[in-house]
Amino acid sequence: MKAIFKVLLLGVCSLGEVVAQQDSLMMERIYTTSFEKGKAYENLRYLTKNIGHRIAGSANAEEAVTWSKSLMEELAFDRVYLQEVQMPYWDRGEKEEAYIISTKEPLHVLSLGGSVATPPGGLEAEVIEVELLSELRAQGDKVRGKIVFVNKPWDESIVETGVAYGLNSSQRSRGPAEAAKLGAVAYLFRSLSSSPDDDYPHTGGTKYVEGIDSIPALAISPVGANKLSEALKKKPTTRIQITNHSAWKGNVITHNVIAEWRGLEKPDEIITIGGHIDSWDVGEGAHDNGTGTMGTLDAIRILMELGYRPRHTIRLVFYMNEENGVHGALQYGETAKAKAEKIIAAIESDAGGFAPRGFDIKSSAERVDWIQQHWKPLFEQKFWVSRFLQGSPGVDSGVWGRHFPNTIMFNFRPDPHRYFDIHHTAKDVFEAVDRRELQSGVAAIASLLYLVDQQIDQLP
């Protein structure tokens, strides 16, 4: 019957039109299955509510590894296995505290990932406020003995929230070392939040420099940052007290979780898909990145349920420790390089589970133009997915992709407007995820995976 249908279509359509119609029908089946029978949302419920947040090296993270491996083993993968990852384990310790000495007004703070602790009983000092690290350097000796407060508000004029985030994230990662060079005793960073009325602090990774004293580094909520800034305007010698208990706990062994669905035609050519299984240790790691892992797993499960058989080997990877060192991606890349594997494409999901908008593509302009011409119309006409632009490959893919510069990489891009309101906070919980939005994203990822597997050899 399929052969007869093809012949009839070829009588009135070109071969390219026939293929496009077949692809469109397949994508409709994918979307219908995702909406009606999708399992990402319920799997996410278990991950967030039964396991919870999953900072790499913790007992919760190890439980997530074991559980997600069992999920993969329930499906028709040809191989499911763990890949050993060695990494240092950082622990937040007891809850952080901060307040303005003169008024006793509390400030909501979180230690930045990798931060050292204050002395027992906390640390009290005057505060010096700047917006940019470049301004700090101009302060010279005025910094010594003080708590550096970097207070750069989110640029709300930027529609692309990831760009706004990126413009300031380097001050979080480099700031403590820069402040310590000038003799600061602690570092306080205005949280990277897209909401000016947000009183939740947003954590995130930071770094120290060998040979420079490490100082406590904390994020302060936007509301708290505004309070502190007003206090400093009234009294430039305002002092605050901060207390945190975080510390590195030595090296541990953990794992990436990997499953392979062997290709029928070109089994040695690999399409890598996935996201990071770890999360920060506040909230439940729902949007970041439970939706990414449960979503990519469900995308493959849906193709399996529809009876699809891949041409190339599809490898699902749940990376460990994207948040605080990318050790899982580093290990994946080193292992793939040592084996001289042929990884022809990658799809990463690590931007939340909101309504899908499209994919950033790390590849040549010629290839992106081809995708815009051939694949974008399939998504745009029926499914409201229209972004297919050159861009970042995603954090984990970008790390291991340094060994595979010719691999085309796709970075799933959901609607960005609400993501950085909950990103790296206690608000990142299961209840913040909408089922239909999540399953729509699953369908978009599954559709892209299908098209890549079917047509990657046609790319210029």
C-alpha cells in the first residue's frame, strides 16, 4: 500500500514534495503521541518529588543515576550503561544568613557554587558597591577589608533573556577572585534574575584562582540588592553580617547515564542527544534540568512506540555535574575521542520546559540555510516552532564538542521569558512546569531527531 501511495503521489508531486508530506505525517503522529501518551511529565514528577534536587556528588544525584538507568532499561535500547566520572564534591552546608547590622534587616542570600565558608560565627564588614568589576579595579586600596557588592540590574530591554544572562554571568564566575586580589573579605553578587521584584536568591557556579586567597561568595536576591543599595546611599559606611558553611568535601566517583539505540544502516555513526541529570541544591531541579532529561528520554520513547527504526545509532546521555564543573561532559568527550567515534550530530536540551520555539544550530551558514529551507517549514506551519538560527550548541555539547569540530549541534530553545525568574532558585519545582508545554517540546525534539536521522546525509 505504501508503494502504491508513493506512485500515486509521484504522479502529481516531485520526490521532494513526497518526502516532505511523509515527514509532515510522521511529525503529526509524533505530536499526537506526545500529547496523548507522553510520559515526560509523570517521570518528571517522580524525579522532582521522590528524589528532589540533585547536586553532583550527593546521595540524591546518585539515586537519580540509578533510577534513570532503570527507566532506560525498560525501553528497547540495545545497550544501557554507566560511564564513570570523577569529580570534587561541593556541599552547601547549613542555611546561609545575612543582615544589615544597623537595622537587623535580613537579606536573602545563597552561597555560589564552589564558595568557601565564612569563619565560624560569620563575618562582619563594611560594603563597597559597584556595578561592574572594571569599576572595582579603579577603587584600589578602598576595597581592602570590605565586602564587595556587585549590583548590576538585569537589562530588561533585551528580549533574548539568555543574552541578558550572559552579559553578567562572568561577573559571578570571575568576581570573587577579582575582589580577593584587592583584599576584599567577601563577595556579594546581585542574582541573575529577570524579575526586579524577585526576593529569591539565584545560585550558580563561581571560580577561584590558585595563589589568591579564596573568599566567601554569595548571591543576593534582587529585592535584597535594592535594599542594601538604598542603605549604602543613606550611609556609605553601612556594615553587614554574612554567614555561610559551604565547603569542598573531596573527590567522589559518580556517573553519566547512557543508552544506545543501534542504527540499522550506519550503526557506527552516532547521534548524541540528552542533557544534564544533576541540578543545584535548591528547589527540585525541575526546569533545570529535569525537563531536559525526561524530555529527551521521552522523545526517543515516542519514536520507539511509533515503530520507528533509526538509520544511525542514537545515543542518549544524561551528563553529570554540568552545574558545578562539567565533569560529565569532559569525560564523555575524552572517552569518545579515545575511541575515535564518529559522532555526526548532537541535540541538547538544557533551557527549561516551556513552550518550544526552535533550535540554535552550531554549524556552517550553508547548512543552517538548508535546514531553514527544508525543515523549518515542517515545524512552522503546524506546530508554531520557527527558530532555526546559528548559535550556541549548549553547555555540555559545547564542552565535548571541542573534540568534534565538524559535528552539527542543535540546542533546544523553549520560550525564554519566564526561565530566568526561576533559574537556580528554590522556585524551580515541578509545579512550575506545564504538561502541555513540556510534551510539545518533547514532540519538537523527537521530530528533529527523526529528521536528523533520516536526512543528515543530504546536508551540504
